[in-house]
Amino acid sequence: MSSNKMRLSGWPLLLPALALLAGILLVPLGRTLLDSVSEPTWTLKNYENIFTDGVTLTVLGRTVMIAAAVTAAALLIGYPYAYLMTRVSPRARGILLVIVLIPFWTSVMARNFAWIIILQNGGPVQKVFALLGADHVVLYGTSAGVTIAMTQVMLPFMVLPLFSTLGSIDRRLLLAARGLGSSPTAAFWKVFFPLSRGGVVAGVILVFTLSLGFYVTPALLGSPQQSLVAQLLAQRTTQLLDFAAAGALGMVVLIVTLVLVAWANRMGGTMSAIGVVATSRTKDR
């Protein structure tokens, strides 16, 4: 049997999964898109209002800023952590992996209520600031507190792609760079870090896109005056019953997410090709 016939014969096995995907994802998305341009009449007014309404633009800007801050914080913490995981013994690596996976094994509500206790007035964080002379610093109900809690939740989504990429880099490249006269710092930034950009891009896009639609943590730790896109969508659907405007806003967020994912796939493929070429050249030598 030729390879083409084998590929064609495998398609019927995918039909149940494709039907399920269409039923639970594509059909609701299509209905949402239809409602956003057909209610109350056929118009793009709902999309126009997103970019002319000051409240919506403020919420969108705040959401992007918090998502960017969470992504930057997760990268600054996650990259050294993932690098350390590639340098320690297998036993220590297992312990570090368990630590980073703890948020996955903890109830979302328990984790957020723990952050409420930590960040609230009179909590440990406020007492630390009081010792430093800042008596009135309370992070509960602020964007800073939401950013800190979201970073802790999003950290595994940054560490795991980075660990996979960093662990696959041939360290003989660093030895070769050192042998050619590069300092450890120069060898890291000119050889090691460029080869890890695929993992960096994957982690950044994953954390950023998930942060755009985060709901539970901002709802519990934030304030109505500092609401994000997910909270605005919930308000418009459950309180205002404005499904058309909510659908338009959701479609805009979805388009932004798809554009970022497409860019990440392109960048990830480019970086993977660079890594393959660099590794093959080292092996040839």
C-alpha cells in the first residue's frame, strides 16, 4: 500500500474527534461571530464600539499590561529555574519539577484564598512593608496583587517549555565558544540563549495568551475598578445580557490570540531550524 493510500485510510479514524471538536468549539464560535454582527441588525457597530468606548479600551489596555507584566515576571523567574533544572542531578531535578508542578495539583479556589490571606490588610506582605517603613501598602484589591498571584499560577507554563528546550541544547557548543576565546557571559548570550529562543517564544506566547483570558484570580484578588477582559465579558453576558457586544469583544481577543500563536509557530520553527543547523555543524567538526 502506498503512503498516500495509507494517509487517506487514516482519515476516517479522525472523524469522531473532528465532529466533537466542531460541536464543542467551532459551532459556538460561529454562533458567537454571527450574533456579534447580526444583533440587533446586521452591522459592525459592536466591533466599532470596542475601539470607541473608553471603558472597553481601558479594560483592554489594563488586561494587556497585566498579561505582559505576568509574562515578563514568569520569564525572569522561569528561565533561571529551568536552566538550573538542566544542571542538577536527576534526583534534584525531580524535586524541582515537583515544586513547579504544585500549582497544577492545588485547588484553584484554595490557591486564590491563600493569596487573599497573604496580600490582605494585616497579612504577611503588609507586615513586611510595615517593617520597611511603608505602613499603608496593601496589595489586595490592586493590579500589583493580581499580577503577583497570576505569575505564580502561570509559572509552570513558562518553565516546562523552557526546560524542554534548554535540556536539548548541546553544551559542547558552549565549550567550543569558550575554546575560541569567548567569556562565559558572551558564550551564553551569543550561543546558548539564541538556541533557547524557541522555548522562550513558546513560553511567552503560552503565558501571555492564557493571561489575557484569566478570570478567577482577578475576580477574587482584584477590584471592580481594576477589572480585566474576562470580568467585563462575564458582566456583559450575565448582568447586562448584551451577548452581541460580549461576542464582539471575545472575537477580538480570539483574533489577537491566533495572531500571536501564528507568530510563535513561525518563530519557533525558525529557531528550531537554527538550532539544528548549529548542532549539525558542531557534530561535523
